[in-house]
Amino acid sequence: MDPDTSLLFQAPFSSYCKHFCSLEVITSICFPRCEVHTAQEQLCEGVRSPSGSWVLDHLEQLALVDFRDAEGVERLRKAIQFADQLHEVNTDGVEPMDSVLEDRCLYLREDDVTEGNCTNELLKNAREKVEEYFVAPPGIVLLIKTS
Amino acid sequence: MLRASLREVSAALREGHVTPTELCQRCLALLKSTRFLNAYITVAEETALKQAEESEKRYKRGQPLGVLDGIPIAVKDNFNTAGIETTCASNMLKGYISPYNATVVQKLLDQGAVLLGKTNLDEFAMGSGSTDGVFGPVRNPWSYSRQYKEKSVPKSLSEDEESNWVITGGSSGGSAAAVSSFTCFAALGSDTGGSTRNPAAHCGVVGLKPTYGLISRHGLIPLVNSMDVPGILTRCVDDAAIVLGSLAGHDPKDSTTIQDNFKPFELPNLPDVSKLSIGIPKEYHAPGLSSEILALWSKAADLFKNAGAQVTEVSLPHTRYSIVCYHVLCTAEVASNMARFDGLEYGHRSDMNKSTESMYAATRREGFNDVVRGRILSGNYFLLKQNYENYFIKAQKVRRLIANDFLKVFGSGVDILLTPTTLSDAVPYMEFIKEDNRTRSAQDDILTQAANMAGLPAINVPAALSERGLPIGLQFIGRSFQEKQLLTVAKWFEKQVKFPMIQLEEVKRHSHDVFQHQKSASFS
């Protein structure tokens, strides 16, 4: 069993049971389904729990940006705290606004090829390439943790 | 000659008092002697001189392309420029040579403008001080002005005058510093939360944020697609109108530009404001607003009143939520926009090659600084399924409330809003870096942000010098696509206040650490 999960099931249930687990989230740590408290609590719980925060794991996977040090987590916690002020505003009956130009139709041009044939130009900026291909290392689903 | 306005120097070129190559050389020389300001990341000396030569040929034939022909300009380094490095002040794009010109850059070049170089900024335009780029912070030219030096009291005899320098504001600090120090006649910036108006206020120049949808964003490396606009920095309002005239209009490559026909306009020589209604939003009397700026704001309102305009207090009740709303929407859009930087097709690429994901993650860790990564992480957090409704959608709803506030006020007959641009004059760099980027941005964008939320045009006009001898500006916010009215009012105000010209003193000693950053700047 994953060392992190074994810790989980040993400690009292209440100190971990504050996370909502979506079935689609593939992580190496499983949490029992529980109530969700405020987003900040959620994150803080994740930070405090010694098993590590599945929220941060998930975020790192999505964002492909690692931010594991305490400073990074603190920054995120502050950002959430700041954003929580939004909940003071009453937005009943208000439609979300995507764009200030929502009353207009976006311009769509004719489906004609007007430019292109610039393969060499575009390949110039890539570091690894073979003939006309961009070269990437093999892809896998989960992020390999190097630390 | 370099202190002249765009219009004046253009006339001088046409009359043959100066040639484009002379002008270009003089600007380049001044640029070299003001390198310590760190306003430019890349100086395109060769191409600029070539462009100047072409312009000279056109003037000799008597066929200049327009008012901008031969005029040296600078462009913020988040606009793509073909053949010239575009870095966004980030390691991610160091060495990236763009294959195309941004539409606005192309338009300027088509008019014959001479592109001197790319200016410094906060990394990926995230910040309000122009201090967080990898090429180092930009220094406000006013730090070296007689006006500032006369007012600053050295704390000790041994204090290095270098440690006293003040920031330019951000994120278009390099562009503002370039215009303010006379190395160019106009510069392009970008404005997402106040990034053009904030440094304009701190550097004593005119900063125009046009209506969203008026100027093409094609080629502007995006931060927040629904709020970004290219900004214009000049030394006077007339010049801003000239540059706006050559940039505005529909672009088939940017479908968010409106299709209405744009007619370039000239501002009246003697603007009349007596028939206007000026609104003073009371919520802009924000906590932390310096008493100097408050007094200046009040004096400005009186100026309009005495000229016969109707000046009324108005309310924009959701103002204080605009910065929170911006925080959520900005980080969410940033999370999406920064996803394109993976090292595969362009930009920095890590040597890590165990797997695609680990290569991406390593590339992004190496390429982005803390600020960018922090925003990406926050943005992804707000976009998580369980948070989407509570944060992202909620923020979009609050955005509509903010936009509606403005609609209501303009609908009640108010033509222009008059507000301060910043809470105080420029702070010294040593003080600025005591707080982190997010806190500073939240503090500094408070007065400029709402205009981006609602997509409205806004302009900073330098109004007076503070007690410390530094510029303070005031902001005018207008109705959508009513730039002509906005600029007319701004011009009238500019004539009234007669903001003093900066008296730049020659800097006798250069600090050693300034030259460290010059290693990374490239001359092409």
C-alpha cells in the first residue's frame, strides 16, 4: 500500500475527513467521500495533513507547475483567502459576463487560405526537431515525481 | 529636439530641419547614455538605422508615408516583432525570435515609424512595478531629475544616491521610462489592470488605454484575453491621438476587434468643456489614497466647475470588489494562456526528457518566475470543477455588476469620470520590494482596474508634482468607443495644468549592479 495512504488509515478519521473526492481524479491517494467545507479549509486541511494534499497534487498535474515549498502553498492559501471576499457580493439573478463585447457578433472571416507554407520559419524556434516534426519525450498519464 | 512633441518633430522632418537618420542617431545616443534606467531589453540599432534611411529617402522624394514617418518609437517586449527577440522579460522566451509582427507593430512600421527597440516590463506583464522581469527592474527617470533631487533629503552623508531611485510602476514601465526620458516619441504598452496608466502616472507621461475591441491584439502575447488592450504612451494628449489614429480599426486576424469603421480624428485646438458632465465616483476615494492626490483631485474638479462643466458626485458601488474579481478572472485566464508554453514548439525547453509531462513541468519551472507560477496555480485552483461555480462564475457575475455600475452612471448623463490614477507617487525600489507582487498589484491596481473590467477607455494625464518632486497623474474614464470625447477632455485638462518638463541631470556615477543586467540585453 502506498506509504501515504497507510498513514491515513492509521490516524483518526476526523482529522483527514474533510475532502471531497471526485471519481475522475486519478491520484495515488484515496480519500473517503466527505462533506466539503470552505475551499480555504479544504486546502488548509490538505496542507496540515501529513499525507500531503491531494489538492496540490491534482493542481500540479493540471498546471504542470510544481509549487511544493511552504512558501508556494502559503501563497496559494492567501490567494484563496483574498478571492473569498467575492462571496460577500449578492449575485442572485445576475448572468455571468464572458466579454464586454457580448452584444456584438464576433467577426468570422471567409474560410479561405490566406497564409501558410512557413514550415521552416516555424521550425526555427523549436529546439528538438526531426525533419518536419517537433520531437517530444514519450508521454505517460501521471507526472513522474523526481524529488 | 528630442524634447519636442511627436507633431512638432514630424513637422521638423517634413520641413527638413532634421533628417530621420539624425533623429534616430540622437535617440540611440541618448538611449546609450541612459542605459542605467534599464528601460530597454533589446535595442534594434541596425534595423532602426535602416528604417531611418528608408524614411529619409521618402522625405527627399517628398513622399512621406504620414505623420509617423521617421519617428522613433519603442514597443513593449510582449508584442511580437519579426526578426527581433521577444522575451516578455521571461526565461521562457529568452532567445525567441518571432516570425511575425504584431498587427499594431506592423501598422506603425507601415506608417514609416522607426522601431528603436523592445522595452522592459514585469515578467509576462504581471506586476505593478516593472521590477519582476528577468532583466532587472526599470528605474524611473524622475529619480534622476532635479525636481526629485532637490526635494529628497539624504539620510546620511554616505548614502549612495543610487539606492534612492524610485520605480516606474508597471507593468509597461520600460515604455513609460523610454518616453519620459526622451529616447523615443511614443511607445506601445499593454493594459490589463492598469499596466499602461500606472507607469504613465509615475513617469509623468500620457497613458491611454483604448476601448476593448478598438485596437487589435493580434501579436500581443496574451495575459487576460477578455481585458487586454494595447496601450499608448506619449508625452502629450495630441500625440496619443495621432498614434491612436494609426492603430485603431478592425483587424481580420483578431476577431475581438469591432467591425465599425474607425475614423482617425484631430483634437480641437481650444477644447470646450462647458457643456460636459463630469462624474466624481466617491468609491475612488480609496483607503490609502495620499492626501496630496486627494487635494489634486479636488482641485481638478474645481477647474472643471469653474469652466462651466457640471461636476457631480456619482457612485460605483461595486468598485471595491473589482480587484478581487480581477484576481480570480486574471489568474484563471492566465492559467489557460500560459499552458501554451511547454518547450516543444518555441521558447525554453528543459533538458529533462523522462516523459512529456516531466519535460513540460521542468520547462515551466525553469522558465517561469514565482509570480507567474503562483498565478497559474491559483488560476487552476479556481477552475477546478468543485470551485468553478463558486469562484470563476461568481467572478464573472461580479464583473457584470461592475460593468453595469458604469453603464448606469453614463446612462444618467455623465460624460466623463474623473478619478486619481494611483494611490501615491512612485515609491523607492527598496520599499517597493518589501511586499510581494500580488499584494502590490492588489494595492496599486485598485483605481485603474475597473475600467478594464468594463472595457472602457481611460487615460492618465500628468497633473502635478508631489511634495517629493515626483509626478502625479489623474485619470479620465470615458464611454465605450468615445475616445474623441475622452481625449478632448484630457487635452483641455492638460492645457490647464501645464505639467512641468522633467529636468534630467547627468548621472555622474553608475552603480555596478546595473551593468550586470546589461549582459542579458542584446543588440541586434
